[in-house]
Amino acid sequence: MTASDATNPTPAQLLELARDPINLFVLVSLLAMLVAFLVAFSQVRFWGLILRNVWRNKARAALTIGSTVVCMGLMMLLLAFITVQNASVSSLRAYNRIVTMSSQGFGQVVPIKYVSDIETEFAEWIVAATPYSWYGGKLGEEQLPFAQFAVDPAKFVQIYTEYEIPEDQKQAWLNDPAGCLIGYKIAEDRGYKIGDTIPLVSDIYEFPLELTVRAIYRAPAATSQRVCFFHWNYLEEGLKTKAEGRNAGNAGVVVTKCREARAMPELCARIDGLNASSQYPTRTQTEEAFAAQFAEFLGDLPTIIRNIGMAVVFVLVCVAGNTMAMAIRERVVELSVMRALGFVRRQVFLLVLIESLALTLIGGVIGAIGTKLWLDWFDVSKYAGGFVAAFYVTWPTALAGLSVAFWVGLLSGVPAAARAASIPVVAGLRKVV
Amino acid sequence: MTGSDWAIELREVSKTYHRDQFEVPVLDRLNLEVEEGEFLALMGPSGSGKTTLLNLIAGLDFATEGEVIVHGQDLGVLSEDEITRWRGENVGFIFQTYNLVPVLTAFENVELPLLLTNLPRSRRRRNVATALKVVGLGDRMDHYPRQLSGGQEQRVSIARAIVTDPYLIVADEPTGDLDRHSAEEILDLLEILNREFEKTIVMVTHDPRAAERARRILRLDKGQLVGDDTRPSHDHDHDHGPREVALASSQVNGEERSS
């Protein structure tokens, strides 16, 4: 695909994009906004009057715009969560990895021997397999500073090929049993350098870690840059010296990289078949499906968010509609004077509608685009303990927010505009003329 | 259009309002002819129908029966949009409570009806400046209504009424909210518009002193014309020349709000 292919999508690609309901909504809304702008441009002589009417009651305008900003901002955060989850999960599809966990869920662990079993039984199918065990260590008083996993480093670098690790650092990590690999954002956040030590104490394992930073990785955008990987053997040896080796010998889960994607379903079934009659039966699935489980813990979040979004839109329509209704009620005489001076009904309708759109679009731009720019600048994932790779609002999501603000303005403005246009001039002027 | 030679002609005009299930007759088979360039005052007690008559002449309302012909145009045959555009081109309005747009400056208020025309910006600015100078507010263009006295607001309102160079000016109690001094100023201006600019003016007023400035006084009662006094031109005590008025106007620029 050439650069021009990327910038000039084919009709088939556009059709594919339009199949997504959100993309279709944004597309239709952008077209409607374009039409609205052209209509508004035909009234350019009155923009000064329109904008002054928007700000006429500053407190009311500020409250309406403020509520739009807050609602749009919250909506952006909720949508960003879904977007990030989906992007993070779907990005895993490309790496041909499967995860073997206890059939009772990932709260339980699988024995370490399963790693060698998989490597032995399915040597021709796989690239490598590694234990992947959650340590859950505290850093001083910090309960969840970042995620830490015990892995087999030699296998890890074969399996997680998308991680960029300088070669000399990689070798240093492989060769130091107490060495660790950390994401570059951990290093940035905490000022860690190669050679620094990270003391961790876990509530799960009785063996505290004294890790030395040996390597720092960078990974693709959808992957967390705030994870610490260390030698599984270091933990295992330590546990054997403590409390009769409690919790020793477990792999957490086993991550396996397959040679071919098409073999993954069969391999999953075979691994589970191998362990079916053991004391620790397993459930093996693709890494994508494994990651999706975490999203499922939150229930049907998209539906909840959609319902919240609908409620937010309804509230916004009411708030903006009430603002416009009050504005028109206060200006009955003024609007009647304008009609007396020669403003036809259609013109009064347009002026009030543009005013309503301006009110909500100001809030929409600040709320939707502002939240997007804020999240681009401010790294929220820093406070998610490494569980959220990144937290951002995509441009389509921001444009969806702006579109919502546009429709809110239209829905709330039409009744007010219709009312303004239908004011009987004589009654409106009362006894003035 | 009709072949009427009158500036305003009413033929057998009746107006009835519907209030719930009741019919309220306001004007009853009224006939009236007004010459071009006439300054007409409508007087009468409350409920006599003078404002309704003014509304019909100004094209703000339609007669229930009869014909209202202004500047040769039968208003009864025009659609809502047509009569609105006709008003914009032919009628200047002066209201008792000024009715300026509070968020616009004096200049922008006067410019408002011109925004409906195709005049270029430079021409609009020139016309607005001229209109404000005529009413003696050339130095108050950037002031908002809240920064002006009642008399000054009314003069801005007059500037707005004349900026489109309308055929007819209608004024409802133009001095009703003003102190005596400011009222005299406004009446002086109306006289100038009538005499120097040859505008046909129809003014509703309760104030006999205001009515005296008109050349013709019509008295209404219960929807009927009960009096029609035409007086010789320019025979009253307030016959100031335009320069005197402009000078007088400039002297009241700093006055307090009257109400």
C-alpha cells in the first residue's frame, strides 16, 4: 500500500468504514454540519448579533456551555475507555499467542511443568512458551505502582517480538537473575536508570524482590509501557528458601507463541486435552480472547455507556432547550420589532437556530476536542498501574462528540426557533404599536 | 398595486378580534384618505381603535373587511412574507418604549434594517452615520442603549426608522415615556422629517401638545372617526428650523434618563 493509497481510500474501503455505526453517524453529522455552516454563512451579516445574543445572559450561557462541556468530556472519557480496550485487545491478534490458564479462571494458577509439557509435546507447532506470573508487589507504601510479572526471559524475548529492547540491555537482563525489564514510561515516571534497584514486597508471595533495572523496552502504542518483567527462576529460588516454598512451582499462566495462526484453535484444544484428566485442568485460548475476558468483567460496558450517552444527550437537549426557550421568552418584543422592521419568519427562525447551534457547538468543541487534546497531553494511564496501555480519544471519537453537540443544538434550537418565528407581531409588540 | 392617488387610503375597513368565543369589533367600516407628506395625529381614549388603525396602516395586521391601500399597494392581497418585506422597504417604526436591541450599539441598531438590503458595508455605514447625525447623535454611535438617556434612545429609534428612507413613518406614543424637554426634541425631529424630508407620518398620541404638532388630527371613539381637524401648515409655536433642532439636540446629549 502506497502513501497515496492510505490517504485516498477506495470506495470499497469507504463503504467498509461507513458500515461502522459510529463512523456513519459522524459522516452524516459532518455533512449536516457542512450544510448548516453554509446556511449560517448566508447569514454572515447577522453573526455579530447572533454571538452577542449567545452571550447576552453570561451566567446562563456559561452554565449551558459548561454543562455541555462536562457532559461531552465525560462521554469522551467513557468512549475512550471502550476504544482503548478494543484497540488493546484487537492489537494482540497479530502475534499468534495463546494463553493457557486454569480452567477455574485466572485467579487460580497452573503448575510450571505445563510450560515444558507444551514445549515438548508441541515443539513443531510453537516458537516458545513462558510462565507468566503476577507478582503484585508494593513499592514502599505504594500499593500498585505498576504491574510486575515473572517470566522466562529467554523465552519472553522470542515470544514478545514487538518489544523493542536494545541488544546490550537484553543480554544484560538475560544474564542477571535479579535483573528486570521495565517499560520506558516507568523509567520516565520514576527516573529509573539502568543499574537502579527496585525493591518490591508482595502480599501473594513471601519472598520480597530486589530487582536491578537491566533493560528498558518500548512497545507499540496499544501495549502498556508500564510493566516490569523479571526472572521467574529468581522468584522460584527465593520462595524455596521461605516458608517451605509456599506458592512455589506455579507458572501463573503459560503464554505460548505459535508458528502459524491457523494452527491456534487446534493447539488450544490439544493443550487442554493433554491436561483434561490432570489435577489442574486448563483452558487455553488466544491472547486476544484472554484479554477480552478482562473487559467482560466490567459487564456489558458498551451498552451501559450507550445508555448513559443517551441519557446525557437527553439532559443536554433539555438544558439547551430550556436556555433557548428562556432566551426567546425574554426577547418576544425584540423579535417582534425585528419582524416589524422586515425580518421574515424564515430569517428569524435561522437566526435563533444558529444561536442555539453556536451555544452547543462552543460547548461541544471545548468538551470533545478539548478532552481529546487534554488526553493527548496528559498521560492518564500513569495512574492505572500498567493495566491501561494508553488512554486517548481518537479523532473519530472526538468528532462523534462534536456531532452529538451539533444534534443537541439542532434538537433544542428547532422548537425555540419555531416559536420565535411564529410570534404574532402585533401581540408581540403588545401595546408598543 | 392600485391606482390610488392618496398616500394612505382606507375603504370601509373593519377589524374584529376574536377573544376565545367572543368577537370584539374594534374598527367599524372606517374610511380615510391621507395625502402624501401629511403629518397625521390619531387621538382617542383607550380602546378607541387608534393603535389597531396604526397597525393596519403599517402592515402589521390585516383588516377583517375593507381595503387598506398604502403608497398604491393594497395590503390585503399580500402574503405574510410579502407584507413583511413591504414593511421593511416602506415603513419606519417609532415605538413608545424605543425597543432598541440592548446588545447592539446605537450604530448597530440603526444598521439593523439595512442588513436586510443588498447595500454594501461602506454604503450602510454612510447611511447609518447620516441618520444618526440627522437625529443629533453623531457622537454617540458606539454607545449601547443602556448608556443613553431616554430621549437619546428615542432618537436612535428615529434614526433606525428613517435609515431605509421609508415612504411612511408610524409612531405610537413616541413621547409617552419622555420628560417634557425630551418630548419636545422628538416632536421637533418628527416635524423636520415631515417638513424637510417630506415623510408621511402617522402618530398615535394621548398628548394634546404632541398632537398640535401634526397638520391633521383624527379623533377616534369606539372604532369610528369622530373628528378630523386639518390645520394650516407650519402655523404653530414650535416651528424650529432643522439647524435649530440639531443644535437643540446637541444640548440634551448629556441629560439623565427620563424613566
